[in-house]
Amino acid sequence: MRAVSDVGAGPQGEARRAQLLRVRGRSVAWVPPLLLLVGIVLVDFKTSSDFRILSWIVLVPGIAAAICGVWGTAVFAVLAPATYVAADAVLPHEYQAGLPDLVLAGIGGVLATLACVVRVRSEQRMLHMQDVTETVRRTVLRPLPAGWGGLDHAAVYLAADTEARVGGDFYDIQTGLHGTRVILGDVQGKGLGAVEAAAALLGTFREAAYHEVDLTTVAVRLEVRMQRHIRMGMALGKEEGDRFATAVLLGFPKEQRDAMDAVVLGHETPLVVCPDGVRSLPPGHGLPLGYGGLVPADGPPPVLRVPLAPGETLLLTTDGVTEARD
């Protein structure tokens, strides 16, 4: 069984840059600004007095501020004016650039150091937020050991928000008294509200899937939990009135190894991938979770019993896959 959620990816920030600027575990971020410093001096000496570029040395602390730490940038902020003074003093008096460019190099070094401080603090804040979201993701979507519930499973979760690592999609595998149950769903909306709804539904699923005999009863429990979550959110003044969630519930009964039960609640129909091709499961007739008041009088949708042959794989996706444009 394979589950796939929303498409997208977030940047790794400082961690990724640190890996690119390391050789054998040691930082080489100081090399580019140092090469630029040496290159400016050499080119200035090799060209005529009509092409003086020694004042370009102000660029060196700026480059360091973009890739080095605060102390490294401060070193180049001091080294750049010192190099300027030394290089300018070597030339004859009539060719010297003088004090104005030296002041420019000094001011540029101070500003570059301040910019580096702001950059480093912003990256530290971003890494802290990524740690928080990673903790939330692992809390809502717990890691699943290999072979859990007797299923050979794999999952890919990529949040559509490029700055986030967790969204409204959710999935889980729960072993229980009546076989293994699987859920994959998608909460309407984005942000913390969707994450809260997903966490509430997963908590109910883990309890109901363990104890309840029928998969339909698990679906009813999820509907009740969604309604309670909506009412609680509205009581707190949140805009939860239109919140709903689509989901697919799967059950693998112990007494029948070659079959699977399915309840589709407004979600994308799972696909069965086999050596002969791909087939879609029969469409479900259940409404999304949160729309329980619109269910007809005959009750929740029936459980679909689907045969499964050896070598077949189930593919469950959210709309992040079906609506992707690339």
C-alpha cells in the first residue's frame, strides 16, 4: 500500500547552505570573499591608473555577510579597509585613491556586519520554526514501522505550502481487535485550523479502528468527531462553519486475507496497481466528514468488499496529486 499527499517542498535554509559550503566537514565559506579580495588587489595593480578598482573592495564584506557567520563577516569588515590602506600606500602619491574610498570601505564593512547579524538571527528563527513544525508533524502523523499491521506500506508527505512541513492531509494505519484499518484524508483549508482538525480525526480513528467491529461504525465516529470539532471552533470564534474533510477508510479483516473493505467519504477513489494494469475501486457514495446533516435517512454508506489478488498494490492519493499541474 502506498499513500501520497500534497505536492510541494520547503527550503532547508541554513542547513542546506552549510552543507554546500563545507569540505570534509570544515567550512569554506571564507574562501569566496578572500578570493574576491585578492582578485581586486591584483587586477588593480595590473591595470593602468585610468582603471582603478581598489574601491570595489567594499564588496568583500557584503559577500561575506551573505555566506559567512557574524565573526567571519567582522573579520572581512576589518580586513577589507586594512588591505585598502596597504595596497593604496604602495602606489605613488599621484595615483592613490585617498581617504573617501577608505571611508566607504569602512562604512560598508560595518553595514555588512549588521546585515549578517540580521540574516543569522532570521535563519535561527526559521530553523526553530522548522523544528516546531517537524514536531507537530511527528505528533499528528506518527512514524509507522515497517510491516505495521501486516501491510507492506510506504508514504510520501510533502506540504503544498513551501514554508510548511505539515498541512491538512492525514493518514495512519491502526491494528485492532478486528483486523488492520487504514485511513487517508484531506481536511478542507490550510494552516493551523486544518492541522487541528486532522489531529482530532486521527485521534478518533486510532481509538475507533481498534475497538469497533464494523468499518461503517468507524466512519460514523469520525463524522461525530468532525461535527464536535466544528462546534467547538465556532464557539471559540473561529471560522469553522465550512470546515469538512474527505477520507478513505480501508479494512483488512482477519478472516479473509484476499479481500478488503472500503468506505469512501467524498475522497479520491483508491487505485489498484497490478501486473496487468491499473484499476479503480468502485466509487463511494459517502459524503465528506462534516456533512453528516445531509446524509439521507437510510444511514451511512455501505462497506464495499473488494477482492485483492497477490501482487496487487493499493495507491491512495489526495488532491495535491490529482490537481498538480507539472
